[in-house]
Amino acid sequence: MKHMPVAEISRVADVHPIRPKPPMTRVERLERWAEVLERDPDRVLTSLEEIEWKSESERRDMRADDSALTVALEDPVLRAEGLASDRLGDAMAFFHLTDREAHFALCSCVYGQSMHARVAARRVRMIAHPGISRCEVTRHDLSMLWIAGTGLGGIVAASALLHLLY
């Protein structure tokens, strides 16, 4: 193969510079995260434990094995965009999440110790599109909120209630 300068090649061929792809917007990043979560909707994910009770520095370092943040980090596109780790602080910076949004999407007081990826995806989409009415949350989400609110928690109580609902 003969190497030639671009100016010389452009005399005999159409040469078009490669334009770098612009970085993803916040909504595009959140949508991508939701899509990745939906690839395995029944995957059981670990919630982050009681985010609201942690100091700011503790919150930044929070992580859990096999969490919704782990799923985001497993995606090569999100990593290429700059997602540095599955720690809450890195995810909040990358996805531009407020404390309230992070709590809504990831906290154990909302879900108990675990959640299904489909539920996490729905929550991420609600953050991406604030106009989505809370009334559009499915019965599954509502039952999980009820369980969290009553303090029953746990997968056994959730399973029992879901079997009654469905």
C-alpha cells in the first residue's frame, strides 16, 4: 500500500473528512440507559441502600453489585461517552441526576433490596421525560411503592402481593 498526502489523493478521489459525533445529550444518555435495562427486563437488580441518609461524600462512593448502575457501566456506548464507574457520584455526574432523581431511580426505600430491570428502565424514562405522568406508572410500580411505604419490603412480600394483583 502506498501512503499519500490527503491533498494528493483529493485530486483523484472525493475525500470527505470524518466529523466526530457530537456527545449524547442528557436525554439520549438516559434513554440509552433505559434501553440497556430493557434488554433483560426480568434481571433482578440490587438497590442502593438508603441514599437519603448518607452524607454527600458517602453518596458519591455508593455502589452495589449488579445494580442498575452496573447495567449502565456494562454498556460500551455509555462507557465510550464517559461513564467512569458504577458509583453513584460518577453516574449522577454523567447522567446529570439530581439527588431526588437518583433517589427515585435507585434507592432501597423505594424498591426494597431489589428491583427488576424493567421497573428501573421505566423510572429512568420518567426522569428523562418529566412530562410522563406518575399515573402512567404500572400497577407493578405502584405495588412496589405501597410495599416500600408500609415497611413490608422484601422480595417475598412483593411476590405475594404481585400474585394477588395479577
